Amino acid sequence: MDSRRAHYRVTFAVLSVGVAAFALLQSLVVPVLTTLQHQLHTSQGTATWVLTAYLLSASIMTPILGRVGDMIGKERVFVATLIALAAGSLLAALAPSIAVMIVARVIQGAGGGMIPVAFGIIRDEFPAEKVTGAVGALASLLAVGAGLGIVLAGPIVDLLDYHWLFWLPMILTVIAAVSAVLFVPESPVRTAGRISWLPAVLLSAWLVALLVALSEAPDWGWGSGRVIGLLAGAVVLAAGWMVAELRAATPLIDMKMMQRPGVWTNNLVALLIGMGMYATFAFLPEFVQTPSAAGYGFGASITRSGLMLLPSAFTMFAVGMFAGRLTRWAGGKVLVVTGCLTGAVAMAILAFAHGHEGEIYLSSAIMGVGFGLAFSAMSALVVAAVPASQTGVASGMNANIRTIGGSIGAAAMASIVTSRFEPSGLPKESGYTIGFAVMAAALVLAALAGLLIPSARGLRRTAGEPEPAELAMVPGGTIVGDKSE
């Protein structure tokens, strides 16, 4: 490595600040959706778009910006994503209406492109023996940052106000951007290619059509022409997107890779798990913040509602730390199925046993165990399904599909919860019961999909790859082998 280039530890510190800001912005708004609903004078369903828009934008922009980084330079794109985060945070802090807030969150979601770019910078700049540990630490930071965001939201709002949920990350992001310009070297590694814009447009179009239909169905009616038209349009656009991806010279999502049994089965599991996880993160705080006079809920403060979700972050991180040993002992397929069923139990508790706070804490802890098992094991199985040269692409695709599932799950949950209201204007308890039950069913389906996953050993033989001595598994669901993309 050129002695004039920044020491890799300095580079890692800068990357960590940027990734932490992105993780915080994803979760800081979760416990305050009810507050934003009241402050911005909107409905509960529309307020959910503050989370959904962020996830949708990240789902689309992550593969695009990852490709751009390979083509024009990873450091440039990393700085650009930080600028997008800062600009989106500034707009969100000043937003006078829910429409402006949603636009701000779309801009922030583009920051998701920093994740593949940051991993690429590590592969290019770090000593070979340090790459696996560094990527693992960065991915762990994503999980920890998301958990911290849920907990920090309450104290920030109590001491300051909700605007500082965006001012503080903006300050952090500006510091990271300036540091990146000064200290992160531009990677000499370039990959020839171009962006396939038609698949990107079609992916955006079918997701937006589907999410708008799900979100507006309670108001428009499920049988209305607008909802049916949007759902039909989503199906047609999705089919066109798949055809465009197959024909593209440089697809955003490699459909040929998706056809591998070990890839499409794990990605289906990821989609269904993402639905359940993000739907719960979006609506569990709103449920516990509901005044007990409504016949349900606990009238919890923002801080208390965040603490109720904290056990899931702890247990997910803890399980991720031991996922490698558990996978070698029981096998990845067993862990995926077990994790999905464990998550379904957590959702069932939320649906049918939510009368006491202890049940909420218990459900949160169980949920973290289930998702932690499934995420880590899924990554191992995806990597085992493809040649070593495609491990980064396959693993990133799996994580991105989970985010797509999250945007769909949050919109679907909003549609269910807001379909019926009490005279007081609060959603009926049955909406939450049905919503959490539907997410439990989604996780049962994920477990059934997990049964279709081939064994990792068989996949390695099919791919013509040797058995790996060790794979680095991290709670964020990322695996990095010895070879880069």
C-alpha cells in the first residue's frame, strides 16, 4: 500500500462514523412516528411512509450506487451518500409538512449506497488479513446503531424536540463527509460497465405502485378501481422488471443468480422476514404508546416504547456473535427454519398476549433471537450457493431484498391497522391483533420456504467450491470470505 495513503485504521474510523449515521437515521424515527403524526397533522397510515420511503429509497439506490462506486470511484460515491444524508436530514429538520418530510426521507435513503461502497473501500485498502474482521465490525455497527437509535430517540425528544432527531445525525454526517474527503483515499480499483437504468426505473415503479395500493386501500376500498389498477400495474411492471434484468448486460439484481435453488429460497425467506421485522418496528411503538383508556396499550412515553424494543437489538447481536458455532453444530438450514418459527412465536405473543408490559419485553427478546439466527444462517447459505467470486453480490442482494420486504411489510401493516378506528380516532385493537397475526403467518411461510433450502454442503459441491474453513458471520447478515468480488 502506498505510504502516502491514510492508515487503514483512520479510514475505518471515518467509514464507521458514516455507517453509524445511516443506521441511526433508519431507526431514530421509529418510536416517534406517533409524534410526527400529530406534529405534522397527518394520519397514522401516512406517517408510516416516513419509514417506508426511507426503506424504499435505500432498496433502489443501494445497488445503483454500489455499481457507480465500482465504476467512478468508491470514495467519491461514499462522500456523495454522506452529502445526501446531510441534505435529507436538513430538509427533515425543517419540514413543515408530512409531504416534505417524506421527500427528505427519500433523499436520506440514498445514503444506503454507502454500505456496499464502504465494504469495497475496506477490500481495496485494508491488509488482506484485516478485511474479514473490518467488514464484520462495520456490519455489526449497523445492527448496534439501529438498536441505539430506537433507545436514543426518547431522550433526544424529551431534552430537545423531534427536530433534533435530524439535526444531530446531520452534524455527524457533515463531520464524516469532511473527514472522508481529507482522509479516505480514492480506490485505484475500477470496474468497467454501465448502469442499466430500465431495470432501475421498473423496480422503482412496481414497488411504488404496490406500496401506494397497500397504503391507500383502507381509504379507497380494496375493491376500488384505483387499488385494483395499482395492484395490476405492479404485477405487470414487476414482470417487465424481471425481463429487463435478464436482458441487461449489467443487471442491478442478477436474475440468473436468483435462479439458483440456494439463492432464490434464501431470498424468499429474507423478503418474508423483512416484512415481519420492519412492520413490528414501525407499529409496536405506536401500539404501546396508545393510552390505556383505549382498552389496550400502555400510554408509554417515547423513551419507554424504545426500551421495549431494546431487548430485540441485544438478543439479535448476541445470537449473531455465536451464529458461526451454531451453524457448524446444527447446520444453516436448521437455524433459518428455527429462527423463522421463533420469530413467529414472538409475533403471536404480540397478537394474542399483549395485555402486560412483560409480554412485550418477552416478545421483543424472542424476536431478536429468531431474526439473529435466521439472518446469520441465511448469509452463510447464500454464500455457499454461489462461487467465491460472487459472494459479495449474492450477500448484498439478500440484504437488499430484506429491505424491500421491510417496505412492503410496513405498508401492509399500516393498511391493516388503519382499516378500522374507534370513535376516539384511535385504531381498533383488532387491527393490531390481525396485523401481528398476519406477520406471524408470514414468518411461518418463511419457515416453510426455509425447508426448501438445499444444504450448504450440497450447494458447495454443486458450485464446484471447496468446503470453507471459516466464514465470518455478523449480525447485520453479511458474510465475507477470503476472496473479494
